[in-house]
Amino acid sequence: DRRGRYGDGLTSGIAGLPGIHPPRVRPGCRSSYWFYMLRIDEQASGVGRDAFCAALRAEGVPCDPGYIPSCVYAYPLFQNLSAYPGTHSPFDSPYYGRPIHYPAGLCPTAEAILATAVRLPVSEFYTDQDLEEVIAAIRKVAAYYQENRP
């Protein structure tokens, strides 16, 4: 429940910031907030994801750009069709009936999410003061980039 209060509080605290998109939790549902993932719209925020993360870290807020490096289908296993050494099985199964390939753009929404995501840790041990400090840091960084747009 503490994670939920923290995550929901963070969402409320950064709501309305241009180009900063907190996670949405459907009405009647709850998030476990295993972590908190927001997204950065570079056009609207005036800052890219990596620079935003670096600025947050400079403010003392731990965060990481992205979630995983790329969509799973971009991993060598799928790009090289090599699940087992010396064979292309199961990718060359005659039962499938056509060649298998996993091109970039296969899942454009997932690719866009990974390219714009910022992941912040969440802990049941975070205090109300921690929450307020993270909100203040996000607001400070967002305001800086809004005021200093190229």
C-alpha cells in the first residue's frame, strides 16, 4: 500500500508538466509500482530522455533511461535465428511454412515506449519527504528545460 501511495502521489505531483507523461492507472485498478515509469516527449518537454535522466541524477534522484535496451525481438537470438548452437531450430520449422524474420518496426508502440521511458525506483521505505523531494526535482528539471528551449 505504501508503494501505491508513493506512485499515485508522484503521478499527482507531476501531472500537467509539458511533455512528462506519468503512468496511467485505470479507474478501479491499482498499480503495484514495482518501479515507476514515466515517458518523455522531447518535442513538448524540450529535453530528450537521456538528458532528462542525467539532470534528475544531478538533483539526487536515482533513475535510468528505458526499461530494457530494446524489444526482445531485436536480441541476437531472434535476429540471428539461433536459439541452439549449430542450428536454426525452432525458427526453420517446416510446420510454420514461411520464413521468419523480426524487423525493426515490428512493434512500433513498444519501440517508442522503450525510446522515451524513464524508470525510477520505488520502495515501501520511501517517506513523504522522499516523495516531495522527487516531485520537486522532476518539476525543477522540467521547468529548466521549458525555460531554456533552443
